[in-house]
Amino acid sequence: MTAAEPAPNARPDPIGSGETAAVRVRNDRRFFGHPLGLFTLFTTELWERFSYYGMRAILLLYLTSEMAEGGLGLDTAIGQALVAIYGTGVYLLTIAGGWLADRIIGARRAVLYGGVVIASGHVVLAIPGAAFSFLGVALVAVGTGLLKANVSSMVGELYERDDERRDSAFSIFYMGINIGSFFSPFIVGFVRGLWGYHAGFLVAAVGMAIAVAFYVGGRRALGGAGDVAPNPIAHDEWPKVIRLFAIVLAGFALLTVIAALVTGGFGMTTLVDALSYAAFVAPVAAFVVMYRSPKVTDPERHRLLAYIPLFVAAMLFWMIFEQAATTLTTYAAERTELNVFGLGLQPEFFQSINPLSIIILSPVFAWLWLKTHDRPALPYKFAIGLLLAGASFLVLSAGAAVAGGDRTPALLLIGVYVIQTLGELFLSPVGLAATTLLAPRAFRGQAMGLWFLAPAAGTAITAQVVQVTQDVPDTAYFGWTGVVAVVFAAALFLLAPWVKRQVRAADAAEGVHTAGD
């Protein structure tokens, strides 16, 4: 290859300088040694997460507050189920958003369209009225599904595969996520306290508008990243794609009918149940399709079997972790002393504890993995993460039992969030790596979607459980949920040697160095 020839798969310069985007990015170190495009994506995601977590922090409070207080006056259990299933919908739509970017519109347009839809959703939420509220939530879910995975993939596109800055870039990018997540509950909660829920949603809309403005204004710095769909649909593939869409729609329609038969009619709970069923069916179908595919080798089937207990652990972990927006928000509002050292708190403020803990503890864990040579092994990290999640609920259960009918100290709930963050740092950062490591090669490109099915199923479990446990005391609810998580964590500890053996056997059959340790 001569110096004048572009590298294979090099992105053409969208602004006509004649220099390939890959070359420009390689030489661009204007943002702390990184391409200026990273600043564009960093600020976009910071403000997008600001809007997402700001809205999520007050959503349940809005749904369940009395109408006289500016809320919708829904039953607490229904409100919790709706917020949980909203999370399920976001994760399921993220898979669809990734597919659209890969096959049709490209990541750049997916992020732009998603941002506009999210901002529109927050504006609609700012309009009083139940119909506007549900429409706004649906728009935010659809927009987040378009944006969430694709903005992360664009960060990777800024770098060549062997660029030593890649890992550092994602560390900077995820810091933006946590900065936005940390500040938003405080600001949105403060505004909500002064001017009501709709003003809080409007703040989230402003945050998303800022994200879109940074994204559009910084397009030139992206160097063409995400402009092209990497795996566009060929003309002769469209009949197959249309059949796939028809099957998916027919399947969801069938699940909706089943949900209606179970609930005895159509209503909000019907949608909650139908989405829950979809979240349960999707991972089972994905595993069956992969395992039975003729493109999958016998060694890869060993790895796929090894991944199943890890997936279950992740599902149960997110079932607990994502209750920050549901049961823990209710607990903060109704069972927690809303002051720390004389400072008054809003219930939504507690949702800032996790991102703050991530910012503080991430460097500690990075140092720990370096010193221990990335040990313990992968299945043990998953088990420890789930164990800590279960322990957090056991701690909350014990605190509620000691308090009896009184409110518990704010420090108790803060401690619960910190324990869950420790579990997150054991499980979440290695989750996608484990998925890409153990997924069959023919399905490697769909690994991100498979990983998102774990929190989708986990939040779906919550949506079902909160509906049937509305009269269960906090001590029993958090206690038994914690016990279930701890039991599964113990089972994974016992299964860990089997998981490692499956991976070793697959690696040995392929003649590669074992990844089981």
C-alpha cells in the first residue's frame, strides 16, 4: 500500500479536505491527548444522561403523588410497575436502535434522531395531563433506545483498533456519564421542589437540548464516525427483513393477548405484562437460536452454556440495582429521614449516590485489578457483584425492621446505594467483555444486544413482583429479595469451576490459550 492510498475501510472526509478521517483522528490530540470528537460525544452523553436520570429521579414521585400535589395519583404498585417496565422498554428498544444503526441509518443519524425524540418527550412530559405524560415517557424510551448504544459505538469508531488511547477514551467518556447522572437529581429535584413536576421535566428537556446542540455543533470533529451503516441491508434482503418485522410484531401481539387474558382485560397492567413477557422470551429465544445455529461450533456451544449462569446473575443484579427508580425511591419518600447532618433532602437526591460512588471508586477498582492481575476469575466477579446487591437489600431490610414504623436514617439508604455500587463495579464493567468473549463468532456483532437483555429481563421481574407484593412490609420485601439474590450468588460460586471448565474445554478444542481464568 502506498502512502497515497487510504487505509482499508477508511472513512472519507465529510468536509472535503482530502484527508481521511482515520488519519485526522490519529493525529488529533486536542482534547487531553484525544480527538476533539471525543469531547463532542463526551458532552453529548453527559447532558443526555443528565436529562435521563433527572427525569427518572422524579418519574415515580410524579406518577404516584396526589393530583392536588401535581401528580397523577396512581397506586404505588402500578407506578412502580410502570417505571420498571419503562426501563425494560428502554433496554429492548436499545437492541432495535443498534440494529437500525448497523443496517439502515448509521450510528450518527441514530444518535441525532434519538436526541431529538428524547427532547420532544421531555417537552411533552412538561405539559400537564395524563395522556401527555404517557406519550412523553414513550418518546423518551424510543429516543433512548436509538441513542444509548450508538453513541458508545461512535467513541470506538474514533480510534483504530490498535490505538493505545482507546481504553482511556472510554474511561473519559464514562466519566461524562457519571457527572451528568450525579448532578441531575439535585438540579431537577431542586426545581421540582420549587415549581412542581412539570418544571422538573422541562429542566430535563433543556439538558437534552444542550446535548443535541453539542452533538450537531461538533459533527465536524467526529470525522465521519457513524456516518455509514456498517452492514447495510442488501436489496434482496428486504423481503427477509420484512418477514422478521412481521414475526416480531405478531409475537408481541400474541403476548399482549395472553397478558389481556391473564389480567382479564386491556389496560395499563396489560402493557406492563406484555412487555415483561417479551423481556423474558427474548433472551430464551436468543440463546436457543445461537445454540441451534449451524454457524456455531461445538466449542462455542460450550462457551454459550458457560455464559447462561452469568446472564442469570446479571439479570438478578439489575433486578435489584434498577429499583433505584422504583422501590428505593418510594422508600426514600415514605420511610427515610430526609436530612443528613441538618441538611434537608429531596427523595430524588439519593439517586446521585451511585454516580458519585462510581467516580470515587472506579480508580480504586482499576488499581485493584492491576495489582491482582485481573483476579478473581470472571464467574467469581459476577457472583461477588450479585452477592453485594443481595446484601444491600438485606441491610435495608434489617434497618427497616429495627426502625419498626418509624423512618430510618438517611445514612442507611446512602449505605445501600454504596454497597450496590461496589457490586456494580464487580459485575458491570466485565459484563460486556464476558459477553463478547463467550458469544459465538457468528453472533459477536449482536453481543451488545444480548447484554442489554439482562437488565431488560431484570426490570421486567421487578415490574411483576411489585404488583403482587404491594401489601408486603418493607422488611419482608427487601429481605426476601436479598435472600434470593444471595442464594443465586452462592450457586454461582459453586458453579464457577464448571463455568471455567467449559471455557477451558472450548479453548483447548480450538487450540487457543484458555480464557477461563
